[in-house]
Amino acid sequence: MVKYLTFVLLLVTFFKAPAQSLRVGYYGETVTHYGLKVAREWSLRSFVKERNRARRQLLVAPALAVYRHPQNHVGLVFFPELTYRRTSRRGGIFEAGLAPAYFHYFLEGTTYSPDESGELQRVRLAGGNAFLPTVFVGVGKDLSVRRQVPLAWYTRLNVMQQRPYNTSALMRFSLEAGLILPLKKL
């Protein structure tokens, strides 16, 4: 119980501090494993190249994703992301990064476990957790550069490795597509 309270306290701390932008979007391994991802982004470093007027940023973003694998489990993933983002003078976005993610899943359906006397007892919130190191690459468009619309869209491909998975590891892929909303002026 203490580890869950510590995890919740970390999430509240990260999501409460003022951030530069909010990222919200679809998150899923496939169309059938659908979910939602929310992140708050802080700029660690930002500069504009004079030669081509491209903005380069190093961002840190705690993110939380929830998805459903129907008739199997509901997954909860906490991503502490480190992202390099380049925005061209025309608003094109390229980004790449990594995240040492924490994955927890809750099994759907009723789960039972035998007690000391051999009787079956129901296990509430049955599931497990795993380490989920992730690398990602993404593209998008910042509409505020040319159209003065304070909004950007993005898509990402995530490559992850779930450790442990049974007795080994499992490679996983997920897609993201969503919006980046600025929270304050740079």
C-alpha cells in the first residue's frame, strides 16, 4: 500500500508544478488496444539556430497513459520522458527521446487464489508490474508558427521492452497521435 501512495504522491507533484505545455492524445498498441496519454512538458533548454531559424528544445515530461486490452487487462504506464524536439521555421516538428517507464496492469475478470486451507479466495485488483524502457520518434506540425493558432499536432511511434514478461522480455510497439497545447509563453 505504501508503494502505491508514494507513486500517487509523485504523480501529483509532477502534474501540479507549472509547465510549458500539455500533451493529450490517443495511445494504443493496436486499434483494439486503445487508450489515452497525458503529459506536461517542461523545457530544460531551448535555443533558435540563426542559420535556419529552427527551434531546438530539450524537454522533460512526466506522462501517464491508460489503455485497455479487451478481455485481458487494463494497463497504466508512467513515462518520465526526456525529449529532443526540433521545430522548423515553417512549423514542422521532429522529436526523439527515451523514457524508463513503469508499467502496471490490472487483470480483467475475476481472479482467485488458494488460501492456507486450499479454499479459493477472490483477489481484488489482481495484476502485476514491470519495467518498460521506451524509445520513441515522432513528427508533427506547430500551427502557431505560420497561422498564429496556439496549437500543435503530433504522432509518435514508441518501441518498448517489457521486463519481466513471463520468464523473459517482450518487445512492444505503440502509437500516439494528439495535440500539444501551450500553457505559457516562451
